[in-house]
Amino acid sequence: MSARRNLMQRLIGAWALESYVEIDAETGATSAPLGFIVYTPDGYMSAQLQARERAPFAGDDPYGGAPDEHVAAGRTYLAYARRFFVGEATGALSHEMAASLFPNWLGGPQTRVVELTDDVLHLGTPTPQRFNGALKLARLVWKRAPLNA
């Protein structure tokens, strides 16, 4: 079995975010959201990340909030989904974007540095990316979620 196929098979399942640190390339400041990422046997993935503290909307309609409520909700959530690939030569993990809260990512890949040991998955951005106006490196640690059985 190739290393690529082995990694793809080992990724299958749901992973709960243990830690997410965005390291500001200039200041070193960090943040720590919550989230889940799921990899399916047929090569698809979905990631959902949110800030730990999110203000609820005043009402119970998810589409009926005030403009400032929607802005705050959008700034504290990130979601994307589609296929995933493991580079044959590099072992880098690539998430292809077919659905994304951030429309600029649609149609393109997001590459991640990956390390997987037992039930702990480490993902990171290979280079700094712009988040909230600053260039940051993202370092995520996921733990395999318990079976829902």
C-alpha cells in the first residue's frame, strides 16, 4: 500500500478540534477556536470551525438576524467542503473547495501540512495566510472523535 493511500485511509472519520492556534507572523498573538473536520472513505471532507464565544442572535430565525448579527456570526465561523487529496510525492494534504463560507476560496485548493500519529491529527498552513487583516500561520491539532454508536 502506498504511503499516500495509507494516509488517506487513516484520515477517514470525524476529528474534534483539540487546539487551533493562529500565530500572527508579526506579533506572535494567538487565538483558539472550536471545530470538527470529517473525512469520508470516498474522498470527501468537511471542516467547521468557530470562535469559542459567539453572541446569539436576538431571534430564533437563522436568516432573520440584524445585519450586525450576521457580520459577527460570519467573522467567527469558517466552513468549507469537497474532495481531499494527498500529494504522492510530498504527502501534503489538499482540501478542494466546492462550498466555502469564504467565497474567494471556491474552486481552489487549500493545502495543509499534515502529521498523523495514532488518533491525533496535526494540520497547518505551509505559509502564512491573511486572517483578520494579519498574516498568520495556522496550527491545528485534532483528536479522533468517539464513535457515534
